[in-house]
Amino acid sequence: MEEVILVDESGRETGTAEKLKAHQEGHLHRAFSIFLVDGKGRLLLQQRSRLKYHSPGLWANSACGHPRPGEASLKAASRRLKEELGVASRLVHAFQARYREPVGRDMVENELVEVYFGRFEGEVDSDPGEVDSVNWFALPGLMESVAEQPEAFAIWLRHYLKNHHSEIEAWIRRISG
């Protein structure tokens, strides 16, 4: 049973909960998201496995997840990058995000998220239980795709692109340059 860290609105830990239950009951919890950028300034996105219990088959950022109780967010992010995509990258903290959105199947993502960026060039060796496919996207083309077909993209990715666009753009320049 995987547990998540519950927090209050200021980010203070208030306990733990089983991950599925936290999503079913909409408890605020810690999370992280990773954007990998290549030398051309493109973002690596993953299409979530159709086996996932929420948001299956949707396009999302490079990797994401939840720190385990007692695990630092950066360490958890590096762990998930390896688990999901089979890659490593030096990650840097970019910004914090907060959202509460329904994700279907009577579940809610209610998360306080640490967002990291890293540079990556190469091939991925993704876990098919986590990822159906990956693709590189230039930010302008990604924005067009999300505007044309929002239902193909995870709610948290849409949140980041809408509410943190300038930060994402700045980090792409910083990482790819």
C-alpha cells in the first residue's frame, strides 16, 4: 500500500493516507512534477499508461508522483524519473504549484506540487505499466495542441501551462541554453 504525505494549506505535514484513498476523498497532499528539456528547448512528455487508475492515456509532463513518508521531494522525483522513464537527470527546483481538480472516476487531485526541471538527451526505457509512449514537444506547439484538444492532456499539465507559462518558458531557456 503506497502512502502520500498529507499537508495543510501552508505545506505543513498533517499525517499520511493511502494514495488511492487520498485521491478518492480529495485530501491535500504533497506531490512533484518533472519537466525534462533537450538542447533544442523541447519538453519530453509522456502518455500515461492506459493501466493507470486515473487519467489513463492522457499526455502529462515527463514524470510525476508523490514523495513517500520521510522521503525528500527531490529524492522522490529522481526515484520516479528512473521508475517511469528509466533515465536520470540532475533536477533543479523551479516553482511550487497548487491545484484541486477532478480527474474522473470520482477522484480528485488536490496537491501541493514541487516542480523540477532537468536536461535530458537520449532514449528512454519506460515502464509500460506507467507510460504508453513519449514524445518531444516545443512549447508553442504544445500550447496549440492543448487548446485544440484539452481532453488529451492531464489536468495538472493544463494547470501548469495556464498558470505557470512564463516560469516554464524561462526554465526551458535556462535548461536548454
